[in-house]
Amino acid sequence: MDLSKRLQKVSEMVPMCHTVADVGTDHGFALISLLKKGKIKKGIASDNKAMPLEKARRNAEEEGQSEFMSFRLGNGFETLAPGEANGAILAGMGGILMVELLESARPVVDLFDFLLLQPAQNPEILRRYLYQNNFEIMDEDLVQEERRFYEYFLVRVSKKKMDPNPSICDYSIGNILLEKKHPLMKVYIESKIQELTVISEKIHGTTENAKIKMERLNHKMTELRRIRDEYLC
Ligand SMILES: C[S@@+](CC[C@H](N)C(=O)[O-])C[C@H]1O[C@@H](n2cnc3c(N)ncnc32)[C@H](O)[C@@H]1O
């Protein structure tokens, strides 16, 4: 089994425990890797489509791990009973879908000891949701694979309110990544500035709406440059 750099980090960040559910499992590689490393004893592979789940079952059989896994078809966390797993993985789907899945299953989600979240898009939307909905971000990481960056959040549900200060740059910058002075942070911020530059070049016209959009983009780019220069030089 050839694990991508992105999935290797998922497997590395999941804490050692008994049972982990992988929601949106597809190939099942994250759980298979955790089982093979001995980090977990049981994996619940869940997906809302039959074909990916079948793929996970086949891969688990090939890797000799199928007896330690169960395979469940259904939407999000609906396949899990509250308290059944110590923690869950949501990886490779968009941040907006992750928010929907988390929010619609709080009785199950609130009982996890941890969640490992790796959004494929919109990490800032996920981060905002986490800050505003009683999650504690215990760790964050960042991986670059080919030209893409992937953010990781190890979180748990917490009664204490998170400090609003980490909402840096409209939640697009992770406070923990910044504190760690993550080695990829500088290039990551530069890639974000580049993305915003491309968007700003496409804004034409002198309407009030266009002006507001430009102001917002300029403000965000200035903030990103300030953070890059203040924290990472
Ligand atoms: C891009 S794959 C990611 C697979 C794997 N988690 C990874 O990180 O490589 C997304 C998977 O999520 C599944 N999925 C999408 N929406 C879902 C939902 N609402 N509930 C459960 N699974 C879902 C898809 O069928 C697909 O297998």
C-alpha cells in the first residue's frame, strides 16, 4: 500500500486509541495504515457511496486488516452510535461539507475524544466553525504535496470558549502553525497572497460592489504580508 504524503500525515496525527471511525473513507487507507502501525485496534470505515466502501473492503482484505474493520454505508456520522468510537477522521472532503456533517451530528461528535480533520478546500470556513462552536484545536499541521497545500486540525469538543484572537486574517491563518513557525508557513502565506492577487486582477468596474471587494482583498493581502514579515522572517 503506497500512502500519499497527505494520508501519511493523517495517520501520524491520529492519537493511539481503540476505535477510530473514518467518515468518507473511500479507499480505507487511513484506517488500514493505523491498524498496520498498531495505533488502533478497530476501524469503522464509513462512506455514503457503495463503490468506495467496496474499494475499502477489498483494500482491507489485501492488506490483511479486514477482520479489524467494519464497513458502513450512510451519510456522515449517521452510521455511528454515540460513544462507539474514540475518535474520527474526516479527510479529503471540502471544509463546507465537513461543517455540515459535524453540525448535523453533535450528539455523536460531542462524545469523541478527538477528531482529525483534513479539509480539501476552504480550511478557513472549517476553522471559523471550530472556533465558534466549542471545539478546542489541540494541534495543526500543514503538508505540501506537489503544488497543493493541506491543512490538518486535531480537535476535541471543549466547554471552554476559544480565544477569539486566533481568528487571524479571517480564519485563514492557523495560530498554532504560526506559533510553531511551521517551515511551510512562509510559502503557504505567499501562495495565499498569490491567489488573492489573481482574484483581484479579475475584478473590473467601478461599481460600489467592485470597490468593496477590492478593499477587502487589499486589506487581506496587506494583513498576510504583515504576518509573513512580522512572524516568519
Ligand atoms: C475525496 S474522497 C476522500 C477519501 C479519503 N478520506 C482521503 O482522504 O483520501 C471523499 C469521500 O467522501 C465520501 N463522501 C462524500 N460525502 C459524504 C457524506 N455526506 N457522508 C459520507 N461520505 C461522504 C465520498 O464518497 C468519497 O469516498
